[in-house]
Amino acid sequence: MADSYFNANENEDLSEDSQLAQLVGFVIGKELFGVSILMVQEIIRSAPITAVPNSPDFIEGIINLRGSIVPVIDLRKRLGLYGDDKITDEDIWILILNIDGRTTGFIVDSVTQVLKIDENTLEPPPDIVVARLESQYIRGVCKLDEDLLILLDFTCILMVDEFKKLKEVVAA
């Protein structure tokens, strides 16, 4: 059974100030990323992942999450952030997100904390970054102390044909 570290439904009493965006911060390699807290269903550790034959290389497999079959994507592979860091099964963090009504898990290196950022400090990504089609899932960038935080748009992480493959993986 997976250990749950965060459940968005338990934190509904968080401030709803319209100027602040609440994000769940996570790390891949040495980079800090964020996702809207409203998309996060939960964060789990130590879930056994079942590999699915003939699936795209960034699909790690599927997990059984309280009776629901959830596809799991290795976000490091999907974003092309290959590094020297070796992640063991004990180090796995899986963000369970609701993306347009689809529950999908994303493997990340670690989860930091809930972050509150002023939406006015969010800047669009530099043109050179979004010139590549694969970079369309970057919603913006903001300074966070000495680091930069990259806000991802998970609705764009998978293309339409990849969603079809994902449905096939879950149906298999």
C-alpha cells in the first residue's frame, strides 16, 4: 500500500487570496518545478509500479490506487531531463494529478512544500525556451529566493496521440 504524504482535500482551509497562486513544489534533477495545488490529488511514496509492455518509454507503468488503475509517467524522461542521478524505488515520489478529469501519476525526484507565489511575479518563459514545441508545457517562471521555479502546465504535458496511448495502457 502506498504511503500518502499529502491530500489536497484535507487542506481546503488554505487562504484563497486571488493574488496568490498555491503550488506544490517538486524537484527533478537540480531544477525546481511547481504545479497548481488544485490539480494535486495526493502525493505517494513506495507504490509498486507494474510495467506495461510496448508502452512509450516515458510511461513507467501503472499502479493500483485504492482500486483504480492509474498510469504513471516518469516526468524526468518526459521532460528530457536526463542526469547522472540514479533514483531507486525507495526514493520514488509520485504526484497524483487530476488533469482534465484524468487521474495520472508523475514520478519526481522529491516534493518540497506548498508554495505561495504572487501571480504578478510569474513571467512567461523566455522565447528561446518555448521555440521548441516540446517546451509548450512551461506556463511560466518566477524567482523564489535564490532559485528559479518553473511552473508546468500539465494539461499540455501529453499530446493528443499520447493521451490515446495512455488510455490504451490503462485498458490493457
